[in-house]
Amino acid sequence: MYESRGCDTCNEGFRGRVGVFQLMHLNDELAELTTQRPSRDALKKAAFAAGMQSLREDGLDKVARGLTTLARRTRR
């Protein structure tokens, strides 16, 4: 796991921002499914089967690549 080092000014941890996303790329199968007014669970299952990552998976992937850490920043 990576740990934040802080910037040269504040030494508190993070500089800039990295987004964590859950995106559903619409393929032909998902496009067809949406025309059938599926239940939320059916759409979610199909989206994950098509390769969608959850917010948690995207965040953990970014931690593993060193783009962010699991540390929480507290507000002053």
C-alpha cells in the first residue's frame, strides 16, 4: 500500500484530486435491456457482467496503482 507524503507546503497528505467512479459503458446488450424497463437488480447484474466496476473496486484499484491512499483526510 502507498502512503501519502504530503506536499512541500503543508506536509499533510494530498495534493490535487483523483476521482473515484462507477461508470456503465453502454454496449448493445445493455442498450437493448434498457428498452425493456428492467428492474434495478437486472440492470446492475447485466452491467457488472459487461465489466462495470463498483465505486469500491475503482477506489481500491487507484490505491493499488498509487494514485491515492486509504487514509482519510480530516477537515480543520
